[in-house]
Amino acid sequence: AATVGLTGPGAVQLLNRLEAAGLVERVAGEDRRRRHPQLTTSGQAMVERVLAVRRSVVETAMAGMSAADRAAAGRAAEAMVLALSGTRMAADRICRLCDERACPDERCPSESALPPQQRMGTACP
């Protein structure tokens, strides 16, 4: 709920809608009292479409930029993410729409802003 800025009941309603649309399924956790959302094949396909559209928009926006300007924009974006990070909740919120292939945890500026004991060690959520 906190990652997407919703109340607990709001997050449950969102999950119910995503599940009804076939985009997520709830899978049992280790203790059987909890069920965790997991993307379905359709949900993963939707993520891929969203990321492709986002990549296209960014590529269009940067089309007229030189390689040096693109690199500078990347460094500036990383610095902004770093400045906004610092807690697990902030990192999760920033990375919630992360392209995990482009930004794995080992080079994620949001993850690197966290104290070592708070780092995930896995791909952004």
C-alpha cells in the first residue's frame, strides 16, 4: 500500500481489480496466512508494453541530444533519484516502475542510497 501511495483497503481494492483483469494472482506465502501478489503472464506482458511505450517516449525526447548530453541527463537523473532515496519505503516507491533489466540493484541509485542492512539484493520491486 505504501509503495503505491494507497491506504490498506485501497491497495486491496486495487489488487482485486488487477486480479479480476487477470494481471495478478495471489500466491500463498511461507506461513500460509499471507498471500502475495504475483504477475500473471498477462500482467508481465502489460508491464512489457508499458516499459516499451516509456522507452519510446524517452527516446523521442532525447533524439536530438548528443551522446554527451544524454550521458549528462543520465547522471542528473541518477543524482535526483539518489537525493530522493534514503529509506526502504522511498526506494520502493521510486523503483516501483523500474525497468529491472536497465537498472539492476547492483547499479540502482535508489538502492545504493540505502544503508547496507536495508538493501534488497534483488531486483527493484
